[in-house]
Amino acid sequence: MLLTKRISFKYEQNNQWVLEDISLTLAAGKVTGLIGANGSGKSTLFMLLLGILKPNTGEVCWDGQPLSYHKEALYQLRQNVSIVFQDPDQQIFYTDIRSDIAFALRNLGMDEEEVLRRVDNALTLVDAQHFADQPIQYLSYGQKKRVAIAGALVLDAPCILLDEPTAGLDPLGRQQIIEILQRIVAEGKQVVISSHDIDLIYQVCDEVSVLHKGRLLTSGDTQQVFLQTELIKQAGLVQPWLVRLHLEKELPLYRREQDFLGS
């Protein structure tokens, strides 16, 4: 389990707090959404969860223990907590897809038979087997996103952080990412999504945490959070369209478009 205990952080070159007094519990087997307007501190919080940044006060904990920031401990942490960045080109370094996905495992000295098995499993999870032998430069943006996700999954880390997983995708690509998320969750992994795609967060997340100007406004059940109209406005956000239909037209509250259309 990944959690934070009253963490606060500010960058050396800026005396203003970027995050203040943030306590979050990110439960295993659940999908947690992290939302907030630009500048709310979401990206900084991800860097703290990964141990790339260290809080000025408070603690980030993994598996019940505060993070240790020496090299060996961080190396171990990143085998348990993986991140998929918004821009897939930030974490794709090889022109050969399978070699790129296998890089971290080979760097760990893993047996080659196990490497190949894990790469195949990761490719299957992201539905990328049919383009796995193409050069990276021939892939679409959405296909690159799936390769980047496979690269995070191949370590079999119990916790996955996803930064804007649907940004820049067309409707089909967005739906493919949703299906991939569902397969990841079915494996019992802890998933944290930071996104401006409010409808995505509403559909796939069990719990939501709302950041505003570095502070945690609220955290809790997804539907209950998004029903708080004034709080969502305060955060500079909008409610999901299914929630607005419920509130404005007094329709039943649905979580998914398919449920609404089939009603």
C-alpha cells in the first residue's frame, strides 16, 4: 500500500508551498483518481510518490514503511511502483518494441526465458501483440502509449501511476486505454490516475482525491465526491456529464455511458 502522511513540499527556487499537509491512502486493488486544475500539485505529488522528490515535512510510505532515499532503497521502490508518463516518448528508448519493454528486466539480470514470458504477458495486457514487431517510429501516438504502459507493467509492480493516460487520444484510443485499465485492475494492482479527463476518472475510479492550490479539498467515493457541486467548482473543475444529467434532469445516477444508454 502506498500512502502519504501530512506531506508538504516546496521547490528550493520558490519559497511558496506546492503541496501542504497532504494525507492520502492509496488502497491495493482499487483505482484512485487524482484531479485538480493546472498548478494544483498533481505532478509534484507523483514525483513524491516515486521518491524522485523528498517532502520537506511528512512521510511517503510504501508497504507500511517510510521511504528511504538512498540509491538501493529507491531502486527497490521502483520495482514496486511504476509510472507511465503523459508523453510516451519520455520512456521509450529503443526502436524495437520488445527490446524496449524488456530493457528493465534485462538490466536486472533476469533469466531470458522469464524476460520473454513477461514481455509477452505485458503485450497481451495492452493488446499490442499485433504490432509488436513494427519499428517504434511507425506507431501511432496511441500505440506508443500502449507500449509505454507495457514497459511499466513488465516489472509486475503492484502499484502503477498513470499520468494523463488518455491525453491526445481519439475516442477509439481512449476506449482502448479504458479496457487496458480494466485488465490491470483485474490483476489486483493498485492504480493511481492523474487526469483532466473528468469523465474517465468518473467511469474507472473507485475513489477520487481533489487537489486545489496544493491542498487536499476532499477524498472519497467517486460518486459522492462528484456530487459536491460547489466543491468541484472551487477546484476549478466541472462535473462529469452523467452527474450533471442526474442533478439537472433528475435522471438516475449512472457511472458508465453504456448503462445510461441501455436504461
